[in-house]
Amino acid sequence: MHPLDPLDAAMMTAEWVSNPMHVGAVLILSPPDDAGPDYVDDLHRRTLAANDPIDPRLRKYPHRGVDTGGMWVWRQMDPVDVSRHCQRRTVPEDGLWPLISELDALGLDRSRPMWMSYLIDGLDRGRFAFYIKVHHTIVDGVAGFRMITDALSDDPQLRSMPPFYADSRREASGSPDTGGLISRLMSPLRSLTGAAASGAGLIGRVATGEIATVLDALVGHTTALPLGAPYTRFNDRLGSERAVAAGSWTTDRIHAVRRTAGVTVNDVLTAMGAGAVRRWLQDRGELPQRPLVAACPITVRDNGRESRNDQHANRFGLWMCPLGTNLDDPLDRLSAIHRSMTEGKHWVGKRGAAASLLTNAGSIAATAIGPLLPYTPKLRTGYNLPISHVRGPAAEMYWNGARIEEMYPVSTVYDGHGLNITTCSYADRVGFGYAAGRDVVPDIESLIPLTEQCLAELENSLGVR
């Protein structure tokens, strides 16, 4: 038997009482000039007919029963019926993102490998979409994103490419993590199994981290205490439906703001998301007086020292960033985010990923456990939403001649964590993926024009075009 590690087993158990815990990505593609009317159907047929060896990660599935003594273990399915995992859809009249929302709400079947993919035609100008979702226990963030990008090429003439599920993994290259918050939270804990630091050293870093966090919150206002976030509708229980929306912006505009304001690209992206959420809550009369708080992963990886084959090379700490939603001036909000994230990078880098996560355990518990309790006071919470940023391919990519126009992440939401903002850079654009519970954000598509308004507001305030 191959037992699940304790964190993965806990996730499987939690999924029973809470919400599906998978992450996904949506690629928007335009067919090559020589594509025929049945191009997408041909892609799907070739995907089903391919006889490439399937990636072992996409052949395993979890099992728990009397025969395992109640423990969660991995089993291997061979052969895998890929027709049950690779499906075709056509965009309905109400558009692509309502369909993605519907597909995202469906939990993955635990009796077989926990992944699904969908080829979706019917977009304007002959374009089509590719949506894939994989359970967090199957792959971490880096592995999941590489699983997709390894199936792509920068050669527009290349055809007959292996399907994404083929076992074509390359040697790990230390690229940035691209998963949702859960995977980033898990990575530091998994690294504890091989941590070089002693237990006493870890405890010391946690203790000093707790003290530093309190001092920072009281003096510098650069982070939040474990119950320092105001309670919002994002922190309640979710229904079964999901809502997903996405949009993209050119990196030229974002870099112009970055250069003029003297901040980072991620600071600008975080400020755009924070401003959109602020406007959305304000329009409904629900904007708290206290600033909203985002859980933001921070890498602590040393690319120069770590092995290319290190399975624990994707190490991330966690920082609770006040988003300045109580400030009217967009530049004040951007400045507050920049100060907080600058301090966060220093703080996490000094204490390490595991210590930073354990230091923030109170905030995580307050956010995730509170909604499951029957009589939780709805006054404060640990954080309001996660905001994370993914670095995708810098060059334009192709799949069997089809050009990848956009890449959008679709991250996890669950009780107490009802809105997720993840961005993904790709070529000369950055895509924003908003995911939420449908009952929490019923008009999630309105966040896209609000994000544009917030970027334009930053541009106008700085005098850049």
C-alpha cells in the first residue's frame, strides 16, 4: 500500500464535509490558418486514440476501506479509460465562463483518477478553449502547471503532439509555483519531512515570528493579527454552485504603473484586485471600515542552491497583507500593499516557509474552521481572500498549431474562503482569474470591468498612459 501523506489524507477527509479541492486552468486558443471545420473534433479524436503511456500521477486514485484499516491509500488504475476524462463541450448561449463555472462546481470522482479535461468549441472567430482540472492531492502547483505547458510548444508548425496526459515529464527546473493557495500552503508543511532545521530551531523561529507579527501589526501596520480581518460575505459557508470570470491586460500598462510608482508588478496586480473588490463591496454597502486582508504566498526558494530534482523545491511562506480597502486614494492603497509585501518578503525569507506558515496557523484556522461551527461570531476572521500570482511562459505557445491566446487560472474556493483571485502572466499579457461561490458573488463578471477601472485609476493618478 502507498498511504497518502497526512496532509493529503486530511484534504480528502475535509472534502467530504466542505467543498471540492481541485484547481484548474483555462486556455483560449485560435486554430491555425490551415485548420478545417472539424479541427477541434480531430484534436479530440486524436486525444482519445493516443497510445502514449499515461503520466503515473494521472493513473492513481485514493481509496479508504476496511481493507486499509480506514487509512487513505493510493491505488493505480491500468488501463485508464481516457474517454471518461477527456470530454467535448460546445459553448452555450450564455457564454464560456458560465460553462466553466458549471464544470468547476463538479467534484472529481474518487473512484478513478482525479482529473478531467474539456475541449470546448463555439467561441467567436473560430476559437476554442481547453479546460483542465486536477485534484490538489494529485499534483502540486508546479507539477500541475508543467503538465499543461509541457504539452505545448513555441513552434507553430509542430503537429501530432502528445496529449497533455502523456508521461513526458522533464527534469524539474525550479520554475515558479503556479497553483492555488492550498498547494502553496501545503508545500511548506510537506518540506518539514526533510527540513534541515531542527525542531528547536523551528519553534524558535515561530516564537520570534509571532512576536514580530504582533509588533509589525501594532507599530508598522504592515500585516494583520490572527483575527485582524473584518468579516465579509466571502468568509461564510458556500453553496454548491461556482462562479468564474476572467480578463486580461497588457503587461505594458502594468509595467508603466510599476516603473512610475516604484513598486513591483505583483504589487500592481494585487492593488488592481483589491480595488475591484473594494468597489464591488462599496456598491453593495458592505465595505468594512477596517482594511480587508489577503493571504499572499511568498517564495523562499534559493534557485542557486537547490537541486533540480528536489521534489520539495517549491517552498512558499505565507503573509497576511492588509489591502488598504479603507483608503480612498488608489496610490495610498498601492503604497500600503507595497510596504506590506516588502516587509513580508523580508519576514518570510528570514524565518523560512514552515515557520511562516505555522506562525499564521491561527489566521488559517480562523478562516477555514469558523464557518463549519454552528455559532461563530461574525465579527472578525483570519483573512478575507487569497491573492496569488503565477508566472507563465514568456513566449507565445502553440498546441498542434493552435496559438494560445490567453491563459487563466481557476483556483479553489471553499467554506470561509469564498473568493479567490489568481493572476497568470503569459507572453505580453496578464490574465486575472476570479473564482467564487455563486451565492457569494452572483455577478462575478462585474469584477472584470471594475478591475479595468482600477488600473485606469492608477494610470490617471500617476499620469501614465
